[in-house]
Amino acid sequence: MEENKTNLLLIDHYRVLDLTDENGLLCAKILGDLGADVIKIEKPGGDISRRLGPFFHNNIHPEKSLLWFAYNSNKRGITLDFASADGGALLKRLVKSADFLIESFPPGYMSRLGFGYESLKSINPRLIMVSITPFGQEGPHKDWKSSDIVSMATGGFMALVGDDDRPPVRISADQSCLHACSEAAVASLIALHDRHRSGEGQYIDVSIEASMVATTISAIPYWDMSNVILKRSGPYRVGQRGGNKKVPQQWPCKDGSVSYAIWGGQAGAKTNKALVDWIESDGMATHTLLNMDWNCFDLKNVGDDLLNKLEEDIGKFFLSHTKKELYQGAIERRIQLYPIYSIKDIREDPQLQARNFWESVKHDELDAEITYPGAFARNSEVNMKIYRRAPLIGEHNVEIYMGELGLSNDEMRTLRQAGII
């Protein structure tokens, strides 16, 4: 299939101006991965997100941020102080040929500089402008400061994460802005589709908080179906088919953890019986396991003592095997059990390797090649890949300002001396 693909990209005729910080970088990257010409606009001296780690070989440097590498591949990069009069004039010239402008400044900031949507629309009626902010452009909280833990908390996600006898926790790496960016990218493409019909652009207002609320949608059916409000339950599952009973979901094993659920009903009977047969073949089946009537097993009616005993007996079996052994055995016996992968496991996963998911990207400035996660999807017609590493500070200033906007050497020199580029 690879050899029949063209070198064309899905949206290679479109241009994106990326004015975001770390809260919005992924949105433009998604469009860049689809083939758009993304121009990352940084302030002179470099974007603040370049100061965020981890760093290549732990060398703290604005040109060695791995976070910057990850979220800015497939982009070109220029520096510009568009808050200045001359810089603002340059931004307006760039807007004339742009299809998208993505920003993540506080609400009102762009308008105060004369770059609100209505102003930019007068320059380019086909422009699609996207704003990504913690709480959106309107409402009593629109001007509130935020961080990932705030968005996780106000979005409701943290209420479901952690142990029930301890305070809520968040995922250790920032995630809320990534949800918002993916929502923003989808909305941008929908607006682009509509532009083909109407000929006009749109303004898109993305709230990071609202994007996080969407992650709690799986909790809603528990109330609708069982009158259960999901709460934090650690490695257990609460609510599904068992009312408020805590059913083990994550189990420690010899070298990590696996995911397995003790279900009731016909499906549960089949997989539970297969697991007990496997435990018996290992000589570890207890009297309780051997005498279970899985066909009549109902989580709504089973007592806590029996659930605790089943957890103890099955848990001992899992602890005697590795993740790989349990996964392979589960596949052979058609048991719904899955390994919980570490980062190392993900890197070595044969499925991802078979799909050529990992890509080696050259960084000549570092005299190195770095392995990246590859395209988020595969396409039968187009070879989606990382075709450009993240830009250095001002790397494409000459290419864009002189080659595309027609500035002279003297004009470039004047702009640099004034701190505008």
C-alpha cells in the first residue's frame, strides 16, 4: 500500500498561523500533520513553551525542549512582535493569505491589539479564527487564570480519578489542553468544510474546561441505568451491573499490572470459567473457585465476602505470572484480559512496530536522530508522516519575510534591530 501512495497531503493547500502557547500547540500540529502549511509565530527570542522540559540529554536550553519538539513538528517558524505597529502590519499581511489563525491569549487580548475576529475578517473574510482559553470567551470565569489541575478539577475529571478514601488526583502530565486542542482541530476542519459551501470563515471559541467536561460522559449512563453516581474507586470498577459494589479492575502481576473484570451474565460466565480452568491447570485453583457456578453469578446479589475471596484467589494467580504470560494466555483462551503498558512496553509493542508507528526524525542541529510517535492515523491515499522537525527560533524568517512577503535586507535588518523579529 505504501508504494502506491502519492506525495500529496490531505490539506496541503491551506495555511495556518499558530500564535498559541503550550495550551494550543497541538491544534496546529494536527493540521500540520494533515498537510497544512503551519507557521508558528513566536515572540523574538523564542516562545515561553521552549522553556518547558524535559530536555534533550537533560540540557536545559530553548532549542532542546522535547515538549517543543513533540508539539511543533511539521511547522515552520518565525519570530514577530505583533503587538508593535510594524509587527502588527506584518501579521496583517500574513493574515491575507491564511486559512486559519489559532491563538490562546486571554480573552480580549487580540481585540485590544486590533486583531479581533471582526477586524481580521475585514482583511480576509475566508479566515477561520480559533481561540483556545481556559474558560472560553464569555461568562463569569472567562478572565480567571488557570492551569492543568484547575481545568481537570473544574471539568469534573478529577472527581473520578484516585482512591475513594483519598483526595482526587490528576494525570501527572498536562492533558486538559490536549483535549481542547483536538476539539479545536475538529471544529476547524468542520468550519473549513462549511467554507467550501458559504465562502466565508468562522470564529471558533474553545473552552479547555468544557473540553474536559466531555471526558466525563461515560459516567452519565451509570445514573441513567442504575441510579449510581460514579465516584473515585482506585483500581476497582463501581456501578456497572453491580450497583455500588467495588469490582476489581486492575490487578498487580509479577512485573506490573493487568486489567481484568469479574463480570456477571453470559459473557462473564464464559470468561470467568476460562480463567478458573487456567488457574486449575496451574494447580492454584481454590475450593471457592472450583465450586463457583458462573452461570448464576450476579454482581447485584453477590456478597462482599465472596467478592473479597475471589479477589484474593485470582490475585494470587496473577501475581505468579508476567504481563506477557497473562496476555498470551488470555488470547489463547479468549479471556478479556489486557496488560497495562508502561512507556517501555508501548515502545516495544509489536503491533505499533508492525504499523511502522515510530518515526526517526533527523535533528542536524543536535547531530542526532530522535524517535517520535508517528501519525495519529493512516490513510490509504496519503502517506501521513513527520516531514519536518520543529523549527529553531526564527528559522524561517528569511524564507517567509523575504521570500514570501518581499522584504529587503535593509528592512529585515531594521526589524531585527528594533526587536520586532
